[in-house]
Amino acid sequence: MDVLRTPDERFEALPDFPYTPHYTTVTDKASGVGLRIAAIDEGPRDAAPVLLMHGEPTWSFLYRKIIAGLVAKGHRVVAPDLVGFGRSDKPAAREDYTYERHVAWMSDWLIANDMKDITLFCQDWGGLIGLRLVAAFPERFARVCAANTFLPAGQGATPAFEAWLQFSQTTPVFPTPMIVNGGSVRDLSEAERNAYEAPYPDETFKAGARQFPALVPVKPEMASVAENVEAWKALERFDKPFLTAFSDQDPITRGADERLQARIPGCKGQAHTTIMGGGHFLQEDQPDAIIDVLHRFITQA
């Protein structure tokens, strides 16, 4: 496995992102290659962590305002960059990226950092991976808040996702800033758009971003369907607080919040909410609303 690492200077002078990364090296079991995973870790280190997991094609920069807001309220906030994204290492070949490898990498990262009593906030692929972590290590999680995400197991996809899949696999240049801006209700500034391109000095660094959409197991014959079916069995036993906070303007995941609520016992009796004025990347549109939802969720437990 050949691994690329984005030069540090690509991350200088990012808007509203003064955070120092913390690095953990995990070993890819198939190749024996070490992969460095970056994470922001702010707030009191002895406090219970709020784990913010991003999706495709973003990185922890997506949570910059939420990190600041939660830390100001006294929380410890941890926001990792998935392998292939942000400051984390990037395997160079698309075939290096599989759903199960991503779950294994982040499982090893979670164990290496020995996080417990976790509040998880997950969106997009942050949920596809994060909910697998909850299923595998339920004892480590105190509560979950899911936003614009799901755990697919071969039951099909929305037309919006099918269109996104087609675009992502055929566009000659993967336009990360345009994708994030198009998935947000507000228009991002030029500096914010540039920050989403910062992890990728050129197209060779985007193998993970390219591959992610094709890994979503929306058809019965796809890889990871069986593993997600098993994960659902664990989630259907998860009776700790589980909250949905989907946005009102995301055609890709619309309706998935109701399916989570119907299947996960911890959803019962929770103050599920719809965040108004948010697109797929609701973190860009409504960070203050997310801060309020998470703070109430944690403190009212």
C-alpha cells in the first residue's frame, strides 16, 4: 500500500480553525502499513468526549464552529479526520479503500485512544462508520446523535444519492469545494472553499474521496451488507439515548431519521428534532443549532 501525506503547509491560515492536530498511528492489517490518523482534541482532557465524525468529502474543518461552541460550554470535543481525508494519511489507490477497512482503522483508533462515555455526533459517512463503532463497542458510548446519515444494508438508495454516485464516479476532476458548497444552503466563502481543497494538493490525493460513494452498500449483492445487517442487530439492542437531528433540506438522507427511530430502542422518548435551514452539510449551515442540541442532549441526560 502506497500512502500519501498532505504537507502541513497546506493547512496554514485556515479560517476559524486554530486547532492543533493530535496523531495516532494504526496498522492496516492486510498490508502491515502504518496509517497516521489526525484528530482535533479540545477542552478538558479528563472530561467525557463528544466525538464528531465527518463524512464525504469533508474533514474536521467541517466542525470548526461546533468545536469552539462546545468547548466554550465546558465539553471535551474530539474530531478525527477519516483515513483519506483532512490531515490523515491517504492510501494512493482506490482499491485500498473498503468499508470494512475504514471500520477497522477507526476501531483501532478508538481503542488506542481508550475513549469511554462517548457522546457521538455523526453525519454522512461519519454515521456509516460511527454507527458501526457503536454496534461493535456499545459499552464505550453513552449516547448518540445522528444527523443526515444511516446504516444502509442493501435496501436501495434515494434518487438524489444515485445522481451523486453517478457524478462522483464520472467527473474528470473531483471538485471538493463545489460539492461541499452545493450541499450547503448558504454560500461558503472563498477561504472556506479553499479549506476543503487543502487536504488535496492534486487529484492523486483524492482516491478515498472518489471511492467512498461507490462503497455505500445500497444493493443486496454489495460488500459490507452482511456486516451492516449484523450491526443492525446490535443497534436494535442499543437502549442508551439515541437522538436524531436531521436537517430539513437534505434530499439524500430524507426519511432516514424515522427509520432510525423505529428500529433503535434508545430513540424512544427522545426530543428528536429537525434542524431548519440546513442542507446535507448542516454543520456549515446551522452550527449554533447543533451546539444547542448537543449541549441539551448531554446535560439533560
